[in-house]
Amino acid sequence: MENSLNLPGVLLPAGLGGGGYITGLLQHPADNRVLYARCDVAGVFRSRDGGESWETLNRGLTQAYHHQVQSFAISCHHPEVMFRCCGEVRSRTFYGAVHKSADGGNSWYEVCSGMGFYGNGPTRMYGEVIAVDPVHPGIIAAGGYTGGLWISRDEGESWEQSSLPEERFGCVAFHPDQPGMLYAGTISDEELNMDYADPGEYGILGLLQDRPRGKAGRMYLSRDSGQSWELLVEGPSFAGLSFDSRDPQRLLAACIWGGIKSSADGGQTWQSAGEGLLIGKQRYGTLIQDWHVPDRWYTAPDLRPQMQDIPPIPLYVSDDGAERWKLLHHHNDNDLSGFPAYMDSFNGGSRASAAGWAISKIIVDRFTPGRLYLCNWYGVAYSGDGGMTWRAGQFRGLETTCMEAVVADKLQPGKFCVTMADHSPKVTEDGGLSFRNLPGLSGYSGSSAAVISAADPGLYLYGLIGHGRTACIAVYRDGEDRARAALTLGPGLFVQALREDGNQPGTYYAYVDGAVSAGAGIYRSRDGGTSWDRTAFRPPAYVQTLPYQKRWIEAELLSVVVYQVKNACGSNQLMDTNPHQAGQLIAGEATEGIWQSSDHGDTWDFIGEGLPFQHGGPASILSAVAYSPSCPGTIYAGFISEGLWRSSDGGQSWHKLFPVMAGKLFNVSALCVGRGEHGEDVLISASEPMVRTSTESEMAWSRDGGDTWEEWEHAPLGAVRWKGIALDCEVRQVLAVTCGNGAFRGTISL
């Protein structure tokens, strides 16, 4: 088994195994074993063994939105040429770029920034919006979420905007048999996929920070490769388009809530083609014809956990040219193999239900009859018997989880606990090679902060995120059947950080975000986490929420999605306990300061004078605080855009530690401090790329308390959004967690 212990300074994917949304899938046009997958937050992946294992393809990506991929394409003429469309929205501005690869995805460079894409937005799971002309290799067409449709006539090197209006494009496709014919379908405002968000007072478009772009979907046609256009039809939203190989005039489309529709006249008129599909309103976004049996078609509705009376894997097949449909097979867990164990805990304990949740794409193997692939919220699976049984290779290398935090065991080398946005915590005891689940609780779907007890081995405390934006502190001991909720928090509250008092066994502290009037603040437990009381910590009277600028910080600056508050914003870094003094702890507020208590939280003193709160503009916010394990009186504070600061006198004075060069911005989105062999502090600090600060992904480490620094080479990883770093108790093994790209393991050499 591959082990990073012999490779100091090299970061390798940890063995989490998928867990994020794979929104698109392509097969190499000439090599049946090569597949490409795109993810809403993790970029592009490649498999060289038919979907059994995967590798990340993000070299050359630098900006915050470059891993949020809405669409991609591969040239059938030159298979080493690929394109990807990425983007997101921040501060009412859509960002987007088209990148090109000339070496099969090994590296990428930007070729167009005229369109806005929304890789993690409401149309992410639908059709491809970039396409290569099957006749002319130089002609490429791409339709944005904003910015209209653009054409390249030199294989993607330069682009010009077409005359089409700036609507939301759901599919862009060249006709495979009729040269010059290019179709472009759009999606209406009313059929956006926002059923998992609460629009509240803002409305759907308010959440998207977008303007109206059409009350109806449309299908456009160009007969001259995009030089001129005609409107074919107005009405349904076109999320996926397929061409019938038996009849060049016949088209089929997945029309979201409009179901499956067919056209017999090249797209001029459309009729329903949904006989036999599920009764009631279902959302459809994928539709594919079998290469080997042209009468056979496949589709699947977008199953979500709250939906009732839908088959576990709702894969439907038609054997008469998509006229009538039937369920391919009623799958159960015995029909599945090679899926990660964590999927057992979802959807009532049914692995089959998890495998069928949110299917985004179905593709048919070009070369092997009966071989199918599907991708969904968890990863990519394949079938060798026409869809009757399904296999996954444990989603090896398909690291796509949005993670919150990581903590190290203070006693056992190589042991870490990680938390993530959509899963309960996981524990590794081999430095990240393998993980096991910690149990969640009914009604809770994600995890935030965590602590592994040093005083009571095998005891874990962790924050869980519940439906309806509730939270709790769970307590679990190795060997027990289940976890228990020790502190249940109301709506809008969130466990930001958990710490153990290193000098007083059984004493724990919790930092709770949210409305101060609802209970946000610092809590403590003196009985091993069984019961909790709120300490005397109170921010200034004008601070009514923690953080003070809560909505902007969580939903605009740090979050992976603008309307999903506390989804992988990063946690477990704004509180710490002093290893040199019992009852002493610090707590930071993002924009207002740092406070310290020396009596278990009964009284608090402000120690943030001289730190750059708001000095660098609205993006100058505190992201991490930490006591030195080596030097009593030394404290570290990390800031977005303003880098890392140190106090050597208990917080009375501060000076900037990194970066010291004038004008360079560094987002301390992740920080860890360990005790070196000779009593010095070992620091690792990582910077996630952000639109607001125009910073790139970086990681640096110091073996002398921050006086000198070395850059950690991670260019192949792309624009990674670092959320947490931990060093094990031997200050050798490293585990770093990210928003979107899972976790990475490595070592340092002192």
C-alpha cells in the first residue's frame, strides 16, 4: 500500500472515498478504459481503469471558482484536447472561465472569461453546455449561466459572443450527422433546482443574486455553426438533448419538470414521451440512447431522500425508441458491491437508496455492450449487465467531500478525526490511508467541530449539523453502539469549536455560533461532556450574532454556496485552551477581536489590540487562534487577507509573522501549531483562494516558530480551498482538509 511517510513534503489524497456530487461523466472517444468526471466543487477527475479508481486533474487552476465545474467536453478529433467551464457568484457578480487542456487533462490554461458559469448552482447536474463540432475540429460552442453563448473557430484559443440573448443555457449540442447544425437549449427561472434551499424573504433569484432571465425555456438552432440563429420553440426547459441515431430529424430532450419530450421534425415541435415513467411531478435531467441497441434508451428522475414511493435506483429503460418506459430493475443492497460503508447510514440504512440518489448522468459504454455508468451525489458506479447490478471501486481517488475541520489525537501517532458538511465525523488511525465512521444522530446530516480526548482515550465530542439549521454536541466512546446528544441547540446555532482543558481532565469548552440572544457564546462542561453551562463570555452589546457579520462571512465570503450558511465555511479554529495553564482559554470573533479567560470562562479580557480587524477592508477577518505548545505566553492569530500574527506576551502586543513582504495577501484559512523536537513551534498555514481577495491556493510551514518559512509544493492539486490542518502527536504526519477536494495526507521533515 502506498505510504506517504517516505515522501516528506508531498501531499497525497486521503482514503475518504467520494461523498460529493459528480455532475457529469464522459468516456474517451478512443480508449474504453478512460473516463472523465466533473464535480460541482472539486474539479475534474480521470479514471484509467473503467471507473475503478480515479485521479484529480486540476493542475493550472488558480482562482476560487476554478474547481466549480458546470460543464466539460472532449474533442472527438483530437482526444487530448479537452475543455472545462467553471464559475460561481459572489457579491452579485457571476465569475466564469473556459479552460483548455492540450494533454488529456494533465494541465489546463484559461482561454475565455466572457461567460459566467455556476458550477455549484441550480443547473449543475444537467446537460453539457460546451460542445465540439463533430465535423470541424476548430469549432467549439459554449453557453453560460450568464453572458450568452460564445463560439470559437480556432479550437478554443479565441472566442466571440454570438447573437443569442443572455439566458441560462442548459444544453449545447452539435448534431452528429448534419454538418453545421448547432442546438442550444435554455432553462426558465421557474424551473431552477432550488428545492433544497429556503428562499425566505429573498426569493430564488435573490438567493442566486441574479436578474430574471426568462419565464420560459427555449430551443435555438443555428444552421451555420453559430453564425446565425432561429428560435425553434418556447415553453419547456431543456436540460439535456439527445439525437436519435435512427432518424436525423428525431430529437429527445430531458425537460426537468416537463419530463421527457420528443421531436420528429428537428426540434420544431415537441410531444411528451413519458409513458410508463413515474406518476406525478418528477425532475428529469439525463437521457441517453444505447450505442449498441438503438431502440433502447435510458433515463432517471432526480430522486432525493425526502421523496416517497420511488424505487431505490430509479433507472428507467425503453426498448421501443423512447415511446414507452419501464423500471429496469427494483434494486436492493445485494445488487451493489464496492460502495463505501458510509453510504449505509443514509436514506434509512439502504445502500441502494443512496446509490440511486440524485443521479445526474447515465452513459452507455461506446465499446462494450451492456456496460453502463452512472454518477450521482456520492461518486461513479458501473454495470456490466445492462444495469441489473452495480459496482463501485470504493470511489478511490474520487475525493469530493466538503470538509469543515480536522483534529489530531494527542496520544496516538497518525490518528485524526475529520468533520464534513454532509457526513458524520470519520476517524483515521493510519495517517489518512483509511477511515471509519463515528455515528451520527437521527435528524443530523453533517458535522462541524470535534475533539479527541487526551484524558479519556477513545472518547470523542463533536458538533452535528441538523435539518432546519439546528445543531448539537454529540458524545461517543469507542465500542459503544451509538452516540448521544449532550447539548441540543436551537435553530440557527452551530458548534464552531470544541476543546479539552489539557490540565484539568474532564473539562471541555464549546464555541457556539449564531444569535447571542438564542444562546450563542462559549460553553463549558466539567463532567466529561455530559452536561453544559454557558460561560460569562459576552461580546460587545452591538454584536448580536457570532460572527458579527454572520450572513456576509458565511454566505458570501467563505461558504461554498451563497445560500447555504455554514456549508464548509471552516470551523474548530476560533477557540483554544492553553496547554500551560489550567482554565485558560481564548476565543476570537471574526471582525471584532480576541478575548481571554483565565478562570474557566467566568471572566474575560480583551487581548486583540493591534490586530488588523477590518484594517484591510471587509475581507480582513479573524479565522484562527492558537496557543503555542512550546512557549508559555505565545499566541497565534490568523486572518483572511492579513496573514498570520504572533504575540509573545499573552496578547498584550502583536506583530505580523507571515507573509512579511509588502502588498502580498495571504488567507489563513487553516492553521496548526505543533511542538518540535527541540522545543520550538512548528507551524503550518494554508491559504484558500477567494474571489474577494484575489488570492491563490498556498501552503507554507515553519520549523522555528514562524521566523522562516518554506512553501509546500501542491501545484498539481489546483485551486484547493484549505479548511483545516492538523499535525499528529509526533509532529510528523499531516492531515489537511478542504472544501470540495476531501483530505490530503503527508509528512514533514524536521
